Amino acid sequence: MGLAALKLPRFSPTMQRPVVVSTWDSGMPVNAEAWKILSTKGKSLDAVEAGAIHIENTINCCVGLGGYPDRDGIVTLDACIMDEKANCGAVAGLERIKHPISVARKVMENTPHVILVGQGAQQFALQNGFPLESTELSAEAKEAYQQWLKKSQYKPEVNIELKQNHGPFAPHFFDDGTLNHDTMGLVALDGHGDLSGAVTTSGMAYKVHGRVGDSPIIGAGLFVDNEVGAATSSGLGEEVIRICGTHTVVEYMRHGYSPEAACKKACDRIVNRDPEKAKSLQVGFLALNKFGQYGAYAIQDGFVFSVKSETENQIHKSKFLI
Ligand code: ASP
């Protein structure tokens, strides 16, 4: 056999690109937005930002200024973005700015830093031309907060915050009545073979003012390694941070695990550390590898994710451990 015949294909035969995957069913319109860029030979970085901007423009329980407030009644936003060169930017505890994802991108591109928080992040946003929005809660969030104030309990068990506040966020219920956290995390592989990711959230409802979850933390809520793959997460952020969740997922993929298996291994880490505690908490991981193969895994039932490629446009139910 000649040398030419021995040559390995440059990519796995199952290679597909471009492709974008995002957390939850709310990822469908987000993917559609990202796809406009991906399908016209655009960059994954622009695609994930466009997807995140789209959901920040909608009323959603857990993303953007319309989301649930903290326990002081203030909406604080977290977001991060990362590209194929490991450039990254993030904001945390950002108030009254509509598009935290774009501020995060500006942090990445216009500063020598990775994360800006609170007042400093807001000041930076204003300096960069982002308008200051009202402090008013969305009607949906106001109603939910009033309900919550009656007991004022913070029990970050599986989906408990949303169980307490039914009506206004009905679109975030599944047919079987399960309720979910709804942080938007999306990762995309573009036609040039480059991966990027973005995460945007208002974080856990009724958190302590100043609390930062996994979502804006590179390696926790989002990680991209252009040689290997990218991952994002949703669920109880403190548990994701404890295991550097998405970095862990990407490292498992580096060692040969499929995206789904890598996500499962990361869930195993959380559960094995404290199986009793894990019974009442939810974390879901979603990953995409360099070949455009994707997969997810969650601790509990209820996590879903959305996929868009040339051949697919659908919501998948994640497998789960418990
Ligand atoms: N991971 C987010 C946080 O801990 C919450 C979520 O996924 O909804 O802030």
C-alpha cells in the first residue's frame, strides 16, 4: 500500500460544521440567531454573541434585565465570552445594562483584563456607550419576587426557586410540569473550524446581593479549547465552580471521551463528592468537540439543550445520573 493510501483523513468522518448548541429549549431562537452568522461563513465568536444578545432582548426568568432579582430585589447580570485563541472576557454583578455579553466582549477586546465586576463593570459599560437602563423589574419578575418575599427562603434545591413562582414564567415549564434554571450557555463551531462560547444569566434567583455563580467564570460556566472542544453549564453554580466544571469537561474530551461521556464524568465528580447533597441539586453540562459532535449530561432529569446544524434543528433531552 502506497503512502498516500495510509494518510488519515484530516477530520473524523463524522465531522460536521458549522454547528451551534445551547442550553435549554430557550436555545432554539438563540441558535437561529447564531445560525444566521454561521451559515454565511461568519465567525463563531460573532455567532455566540448574537445568540446571547437575542435572549438578553427577551423576557426570561433567568437571563437579562427581565430576569429574577436577588433577595434585595435587584437584578444583577453575569456573562462571559471566549474565543478560539483563549481570549476571554467577563462581567459579574452588572446592574442596569441590557447586554452584559457585549460588555464582556469589550472587556476581552479592549482591556488587558478578563473579569470586571459590579460598579466597575457598570462604569466600564457606560464609558463604552452602553445606556443605563431603569431599575424597574419586569412585571413577571416583580410578581415572582413579591411571592418569594412572603417566605424569603433561599433553598437552591433542584429548580425550587421556580417552583415557588408559577404563573408568569410558564413558558419555562416543560409539558410534564418540571421547571428549570434557564441560564443561556452556547458554544459554536464555525465553518473555519474555530470554536467559541458565550454565557449570559441573571444567576440564581434570590441570591445574596453580590453573589457570583459559575456563569461568568472561565473554566466553570464556560471553557473553550480550540484543539479539543468547548463546554458550558447550567444549574447550581457553586457546585460547578467547586470542580471547575467546564474545564473538567474539556479535559475529559482531551483524553478521548465523547462530549456526552465527558459531561457525565463531570457530573460524577459532583455526585461522588457528596451523594446525599446531590440528590437535591441540579447541574447540567453541554459540550461540543472539534469535530462538531455534541453531548450533554445532568445530575437530575429535566435538562434539555438545543442544536442547530445543516441537518438538525431540535431540542434534545439530556441523560441524567439520579
Ligand atoms: N448557573 C447559574 C448560576 O449559578 C444558574 C443557572 O444555570 O440558571 O448562577
